Amino acid sequence: MKALFAFVLAILMAGSAAAAELRVYTARKIITMEPALPEATAVAVADGRIVAVGTLPSLQPWLAGNEVSVDRSLEDKVLLPGFIDPHVHPSLPAVLTQFPFLAPDDWVLPTGTFPGATTPQAYQDRLRELVAAHDDPTVPFIAWGYHPLWHGEVYRPQLNAWFPDTPVMLWHRSFHELIGNDAAFAMLGITEADTAAIPESDWARGHFWENGLKAIVPKLGFLFEPARFGAGMGNFLEMAHLGGVTTVLDMGVGVFGNPEQEIALIRQITEGSQAPLRIILTPIITDFLARGKTPEQALAQIEQWQAASSDRVRVENHFKLMLDGAIFSGLAQMGPPGYIDGHQGLWMAPLPVTTAWARFFWQRGYQLHAHTNGDASAAAFIDMLRTLQAEQPRLDHRFTLEHFAYSTEDQSRQLKALGALVSANPYYHYLLSDLYSELWLGEDRGSQMVRLGSLQRQGVPFALHSDSPMAPLQPLTLAYNASNRVTINGRHTGSEERISLAAALRAITIDAAWIVGWEDEIGSIRAGKRADFTVLDADPYEVGAAGLRDIGIWGTVFAGVPYPLAP
């Protein structure tokens, strides 16, 4: 309230010559996400913030005597608060879009359209085409999106047979795994001796996963060459704009092992381009563990990063923990009865180690986020939160469970009782539910992946995220997934876990802002907040949940300035 009073007072007290110009946007409809004033048709902005919301007649007290421009270019559009994705990884698209995508699902990117391959033969045929088109002999061919449940066994022996002379690497659909052939390892200078002491690796199959990636990723320095990474980061910024996203919360800067370089490149490209996007970067436990840091050393480094924050690229008091492995890899920690085929999930670090780091940052007031996929991992998350609260109670702690791939109804009640938040990826159900029901989890658990309906029934605050590129960086697609629960094969499963249209829209606006910790700044359209809007061609309430993913996006307004997608 003090910030709003000071902002308004500054406008009122400024002389007429120096007064900030009021710009009024009119629209067919403005969906404010504010219960007291849910709809409007005009919004006035100045100095990047909202001055007033309502109708043109209701704004007249602000307009009289001020320098005013009325912008009617959005008069046939629908405005929502700027979409927020509270779990992305800017560096992943910046790296992966340097190469083609070849995944089970279709992808439309700034670099082209990449149809999905859902059978082994389709994958092999398309992979051969892409490798044949690879024209840079200085780097290996890399394609992202391989998954053995769709594409069959494609490891070192298969790649050697198909491509004996061409360096070829496959980045798993999870991003948590890499596979290469002899030619690729020779080009990178990787030998069996380099990998002998590294867990989670299989040299014979050319397969490296989770912590085993540290044997490979340091050899891929070309990914961060300024020209290559800059073009890839430009792709990420464009992906966000195409999705109507104005704020993202990164969930793991440093996953490539060089956080200073990564932060510097993200800042340089984002600030230099003046893209209409705000990026909040989050340090991650695995980066510090891999570099042998203590929690005290990690805090000192984080505070240095925070000191260099700008309005567009920031480091705040968020810290990410890693509990179990990737859901796409089948490494989520599942409680009884486990996986149908008997394989086991993975803990990313011993739970006592993770708890010690959580305790350190909890005691310093940080908001904790924990990568948590299976129900056994959700149980560990709940036990950790109970422990921390018993040791040092905190109100409004906002400890956030990230991903929420599989959990139980009882755990939803426990999360509510403990004041936890959830940032969920509903795309898991769309892409994984059918095949995982058949091969790994059974129909009862597979159909109930990402049980957001349970959270809505219990009143647990939740948001939707893409974990880009684990799902498209398109909040309307995520809202569609969550409110319809239709699988890639067109099956309606787990229908009791659907959420309402209103809850889906909140989960990409004001409830996402709550998880980011910026609810006083973004997430709804009211006086005093930042003037960030997503501009749509249709009204979500008119097209309904079934039409969400087909709504056209005109562009965004960021800090009061329009950024149309089309020139």
C-alpha cells in the first residue's frame, strides 16, 4: 500500500510539463483476476505501472488535466495479466534449439516444425534424415527427444551400426540423459577411463544419466560459445513471447556446471535485446554439490549474484532442492507397489544431505523449491517440511513441490495442512499417462498423474509450469491440459483430477505470481501493479476449457509498452 501511495503521489505532484504521460488501453474485455473487479474495458498505465482499471468513463478523474493518449489498437482484443511460467530453464532451450528436435510429441519452434516420431521405425528413418543433413563437422550431431518406450533401444551399439563415421549424440526427452556413439566420444576426447569412477553411467552402451552427465557436459563447451548460445537464447525469448509469457522463474541455474558464465550470457542477451520478459534465476543444490561447495560457500556466491540483479534478470531468495530422478526417465521414486517391471527410482542425493541444505536455507528465510516426481518422493518432501517446521516454525514459507507427477489424495491433504505450494506440469498426463499406465505404473496410477483436481478440492495453491522444454512454453496449452485431461492418444483419463477453467487461468497468472513471490507486482490487473498484459484474440470464458489451446495470441504489453508478435 505504501508503494502504491508513493507511486500515485508522484504522478499527482509532478508539474504538468514533467508529469508521466497516461496511456489508456481499451479492450473488448479485460480479465483482471481481481475478484472485486473481475472485468473491465480500459486500463491506464504510466511509468510501467497500472494507474487505474475500469471503463473510459470511470477513468475520467485520472484523465482530466493530464497528458493522455488513448490507444485503441487492442479494442477488439482480450487482455489478461501477463502470463507467468514459474518453472523454466532458459539455458535448456538455448542449448537444445541449436539442434533439431526428434521426440514422441510434435514441436513448433522458432527454428522450425519438428513432427513427433512415435514408433522405432519412424524414429530411425527421421534420425537418418537429420544426420545426413548435419553440415557442421566441428561439432557432433545432436538431437533432443529420444525415449526408449516409443523409440526402442537406441544406444551406442545401434548408433555405431547406423552411423559408424559420424559423431552422433541423443539427448533424452528428459534432458537428464545423454547417449553417444564411438565417433562422438572420439571427437569429444572422452575415454572409458574418464567415466570409470562416475556413477549413473554405462560406457558399453554409451549411456550417461542424472549425475553421470558430468562426464559428458564439460566436454560440450561449444554449446556456450557466445554466437551459438546467443542464438539459442534468442529462441527461448521468442518462445516466451509467442506463448504470451512476461515473467519466468528459472529453476536451476548452473545445471551445466558453470553458473557464472551461464548467468552472464543470460543477462547479456536478455538485457541487450530488451526482450519483453522478466527472468528470475534460482540456484540449485546439485550445482554446488558437484563443485564441492558447502552451504555457507553457496550462500556467499548467491549473494554476489543477487548484487548484480537488474529489473530483467534477477537472483532472489529462492533455492532449489532435487529429490528424485526424472519422470521421463522412469527414475521417479515410487512407493509400493513400485514399477510394474521392477526397476527402481533414484535419489539425486542422500536425503540427509538434501535435508541439511534445506535446513540451512530455511533458517535464512529462503523460499525452497524441491524437484519431486513420485509419491515416495512426495512423502520425503512432506517429512522434510514437517522437520523444518518443527525445528524453526515459519509462517508463509511457500515451500513448493515442483512437478507433482504422481502423488496420493492423502498427500494432497498433508500438503494443505503444512501450508505447502505446488508448481505442476500437467503435460506429463498428456504425454506419459497412456504408455506409463501400460508399461510402468498401471492404469489406476497412470491415469491419475498430476492430480490437480485433488489440490483444488483441498484448497492447496498451485501453478502450472512448462519446465521448458519438458512441455511447450505455452501457458494456454498447459491450462488446456489441466482442465481437459486428454492424452496424446485422445483418451480422457483421470477426469476427476480436472480443474476448473477459472482455476486454470489463475494457475498461469495470480497463483503463479504467488509461487514466484511477486503477487504484489504481477499476476492481476489492478492499480499499482506492473503493466504486464497478455493480449488474446478470444475470450477464454467464451471458448471454454476445450478451446484454450487454440486461442490466438496477439502479443504482450510489458511495462506498459506493446510488443505485438506481428510487425
